[in-house]
Amino acid sequence: MPELACAGVLFDCDGVLVDSDASVNRAWTRWARDLGLDPDTVASIVHGRRSADTVAELFVEDERPAASALIDRYEVEDAAAVTAIRGAEELLASIPAPRWAVVTSGNLKLATARIRAAGLPIPAVLVTADDVSRGKPDPEGYLTAAARLGFGPASTIVLEDAASGVTAARAAGVAAVVGVGTRDELPYVDLHVGDLTELCWTGHGLATG
């Protein structure tokens, strides 16, 4: 596989760096049942987006603050159960700290709890739901991360596991998008890997091997 050249790497968190699917499903199922919603319907719309955006789809405005606070609490309570995606620790250790960032739909408290539970380093640049006015598929998060690293988006590569994140990355104008995992169908990616053991940092970008 030819090298995907870049100055910086922008990682999604859940499903890319940390395996949080089971934790997400437990928290949202608990939340749905507590609030009288169908857990399967809720589960079908939560991945790859901010919890506030999911809540806004399901509740009228005056009910949203309480519903958001409840799911935020449930997700943080379950965060200790997450683990690292295979190869994440090694890949992050190989990339210089000023050249990678994490862009997640989770809030700061949840993102840091999951990253720490997985035994991964907290990045110098961590863009969360608290930092943007519009979540994925809007490109704001990826544009913000690239700017904080000091790179133009066209000099970065994004690693994503959700279609909404791929759409956000493409809209940001990044150099390439690498799909990770098999949970979602990911059209329009430049490369698709099962986990991060399939990728290596070359000093000038990412390659398989």
C-alpha cells in the first residue's frame, strides 16, 4: 500500500482508539428504558454523533437538559469498562505528540474517562462535543483540531469508524480518510483496516504493515 502522506493525524475516539461499543449500548439501553423509549430505536441513531444531538431528536426542548444530563452520567459511569482498540497504544506511541489529535462526539469528561480507562495517553489536542457548536457530520471538529495542531486540513489524515465522521472529514477537506473496524459501512474512504495493528507511522504519514 502506498504511503498516505500527511503532517498530522486526526483520530476519532470511539471505535478507532477505544472499544466502547458495549459500554455505549449498555448506557443508552439503560437510559432508553428509564425514559420509556425503545432501546433498539435509540441504539440505531447514537453512534458517531453527540449525545445532545440524539437527545434533541427524541425530546422536545424543555425536556432535553434532564435527558442529556442522565445519559452523560450513565456513559461516564460505564466508561471504566472500555478497552483500547488493538494497535492503538503502539501507533500513538510512534507518532510525535505535536502531530496527532483526537476529535470525538463525546464531551470532555466522557472522552478523558474512556481514553484513560483504555490506558492511552490524553492528547495535547482533544476536540470534544464541548468545543464545537455543530457535531459530526459537520466538519467543525476536524477543522478545529487541524488548526490547533497548526496544520491545514489538507495536510492531515482522519481515522474514522462511522459514516457521519467520514462525511465530516471529507467536508473538512482532509488529505485522506482511513476507515477502521467493521461496525458501519464506510463509503468514500481511501483505506479500510480492521484495527490499528494494520497501520504504521513512517515519519511522513501512514502506511499498512
